[in-house]
Amino acid sequence: MSSRDKILNSINKHLVPSVPLPDMNQDWIQFDNPTEQFLTMLSAVGGRGEVVPDLATVSAKLHEEPFYNKAAQICSLVPGIEISGDKTIDLNAIDDPHQLAGIDFAIVPGEFAVAENGAIWVTDASVKHKALYFIAQHVVIVLKASELVHNMHEAYPRTGLGSDEFRQSPHFGVFISGPSKTADIEQSLVIGAHGARSLLVFLIED
């Protein structure tokens, strides 16, 4: 008998007995003010967020951002947000995602957000190239304030993962929590290490 077979046989003799899956129907964390919790967590992970009354306010707020005013290329997938015509990039007119490398600002819709960890669920439903989320220098996500859940246990069913619709069609979705960052090197947090240098979230009041 080879050493490999001896090891495998030994492992097979000491298999851990199966146990039932935990009951997910529990009283998960709830927040008295989920909006405040979301904004606090978003700030903790390097992002910024603000509650605004409408899209017109978003447009005005963007013009107060230094990086926005200096941007040469802006891609907005949120109807109703006004952008100077000479800066606008039409994502649908681009076939090669490598051509997105020069985009300074990406303004995209979010589907819902999670108060527990400051994460926002985004998909490719209205984004032709999902690389946009990660290749733009600065990302702005706009969503309704009412589309805010307390915790990840409420969030996962809303993603549609495991549904028949998800299985039958190509689908991309990801939780984004703050800008790109890493703290692997010398325990120093670096913002914008592998992707967006900033993340700004606007919660539109209903």
C-alpha cells in the first residue's frame, strides 16, 4: 500500500458525522435607524453617503465634488442626472471594456443596500460592461432610501441567487462596500489599491 493510500484510508476512518444545517429562521439584528447605521458603516469602510430628496439634488451635489469637476470622462447610467455633454461617455457604444480605462467618474444605480455592513447590491441589469464598477476612478451609486434592509439575512433572498431566473440567464451581481482598499501590507489601510479610489452613495428619499 502506498503512502497516499494509507493517508486516505486513515482519513476515511475518521470522517466527521454529518449534522443538520442551522435554522436560518431567527431574530437577526435590527436597527432603530437603519439609514444612520448604513451611513456610519459606509464611512467606516472608506465611503461616503448622503440622503437627498431627488435626482436634481444629486446633480447639484456632484458639481461640488472636486474630482467630478476635474473629470474628463463621465459615464452615467442613472437617468435624470445632468452631465456636461462633452464629458459624457456612452457605455452602450463601447464594445471593448478596455476602452473604459479613461473613465474618471461612473454613476450607476444600486438595487438595495444593507445597513449592517454598508454594502450595496449592484448587477449588470443596466450595465453593459461590469468592469465599469471597478475600472472607474470614482464611483457614485444612486438608489432609493426605501431599498435599505437591516442585515445580510434579509439581503440574500433579494439577490435572486439560486432562483430559476438566475439559473436560466447570464447574470452578474456583487455587493460593493466602500472603495477599493487593502490592509495586507504592514497593517496599513490603502484606499484605491485595486479599483475605485472613492465611493459616494446617494439615498433618494421616496
